[in-house]
Amino acid sequence: MSLRFARPLAAPSRRLLAALVVLILPALASSPAFADGPFEPLTIASRSGRHTFQVEVMRDDAGRAQGLMFRRKMASDRGMLFDFERTAPVAMWMKNTYLPLDMLFIRADGTVARIATDTEPLSTRTIPSGEPVLGVLELNAGTAARLGLHPGDKVEHPLFRGR
């Protein structure tokens, strides 16, 4: 019985590796998991004053499904607004989301219907809107309490104009 040894595969050339990096990095950078922007201004008018944020808006199924999954941080003046395109009951979850969040469920006229505070990261438990809504605003956990936000506050963003 004879043993044959295969020669180890040659290491990829540096040029090939550089080409792969050039091809793969732009795709990763544009992936929703690594996205950060573009941003749109959004204001919440509450009893405690006017609070302005810069938000990413998720307007399609892929963006809504991805949301803030895999993100490890978000600036305190940032958020993510989900545009559901029509008013309906919705439910959110925190699967693959590392950031604890406050979720503001928003009616078509821009009023906050419900606030789910300090949601549990990485949970598959659903968080229901409680009534038909047009959008959901996700902010860092603790933001609603820190700013004194409540149901009935008004969210100002083009999504809620003329409704």
C-alpha cells in the first residue's frame, strides 16, 4: 500500500486578495447591517419640548426586515423610522438586534399611539403596536424616559404630512 500526499495548495497571490477586497468591501459597506444613513430630520413635539433626531427611514420590505440588526451602537440623536406604507397593526422583534431600544408606534396623523421602552436585545418576542399604525420610530433605550415622551406626542416627518 502506498501513501500519496497531495501538495498543499499555493497561497493566493496578493493581487487576487486585493481584488477580492476591492470587490467585497463595497458590498459589505452597502449592506443594511453596516449602513448608517442617509438621514432625514424628524422632530417629536411633546409636553417637555421639541426633540430633533436624524433618522434612517426604512421604506421597503428588505429595509424593514433588516432594521437595526447587527448594529452595535447608535448616536443619541439618531434613530430609525419604519414606514409601513399603509395603516395596519404591526409587531416588531429584536432578533439579531444588539441595542436595547425604545419603540414609538405612530398613527398616520403622526401621534404616538404606544411606546415600548427598553426592549430586550436579541429577543424573538413580538412587540405589538396595539392598534393600527403607519410607522415605528426606534430610538436608543431610555430616550423616551429621558425626554419625557408619552403617547399622544406628535411626530413631525414628511411620512405623516397630510394624513
